[in-house]
Amino acid sequence: MLLYHYFDKKTGPFRNLSDLSEEEANTVLLTIKSEKPESMCAKRQDSYVADRRRFEEILRTEFRKKGGKIEREVPHYLVVGECPWLQSWFEDCDHIVIDTADLDLSTVSFTYGDSHPTFSDRVNDGKEYRKKLYTYDEILGVIEKYGLPQDWNPDGKYGPERYVEAHVWSDRGIKDGIE
């Protein structure tokens, strides 16, 4: 399985707001909003950083329940397969592709769709993959059943899921590919 990480060439890959203090992360977000007001990141709500930390705590808790290995406090975010919509998020977009064969799969979790709407109280459509975190073996079954969201929902017309989100809870296999 190929995982894609999209990023702006000016900032580089695997720059995670959650690796910063809440104050620093909010400052970065405000800078993006003022310097790149048309970017997708600039359109995030004011509570984004706090919301993100809350959702990451859910991801950590659920992954631990499944026996996942957490080697870093917050995950690196990638998506399963190519997602043209994510390319539009960045002014000067680039991407890195990582094969799951190069990762310790016990450090990787998934949500079917972005983790924010997946675990949000605002999305209550009864879809079976809501409020769920998956291991590698589990997500294969979900993808087999539903396909990749970027194939059947590229414009978001059928719900908030636009890709399968991968959470890599380790630097191993990630930082190796970019250093």
C-alpha cells in the first residue's frame, strides 16, 4: 500500500503543528491565515489546534486499545493513495510516497476519512466507519468494501470523507526517506 504525504515545498515535509506548543501552533496558523488567505489551511476554524489535540488524544487512546505501538506523541499524517484534492491545499505542492512495506505496521493506524470529521460530534450520518480507528489489516477490509474516497467522492459531494488517513506513530521509515 502506498501512502502519500503532501506538503508545501517552502516549508518541507512532515512539519506537524502538533509537535509545537499550543501557543506556537496557533501563531503558525495565524501566520498562514494572514500570508496565504486563500489556502485551505487558512480556512480552518479558530478552535482548530485545540480540536486537533482532542482528536489526536482519541486516536492515541483507540490505537493503544488495539495494541498499537506509539513511539511519538503525535502521528505523522499521510493518506492512502494519490489524492488530487490535497494537492490543491498548498501553493507549491509536493509529495512523498512511502510504501507500507517500509514501515512497522504496528505503528500505523487509519481512519476512513479525515480523523476530524470521523470523530467529530458534528458528523452523525450513521456510516459504519464513523468514530472508528483501524489497524492496517482492518483498513484493507474497509477499502475493499467501500473503495478509496478520492475515487467516489473527489469533490466532497457525498460526505466529508475525501481520503483514507494514515497515522504513523513513529519516525522510523518516515524520516529515513527524507534525510
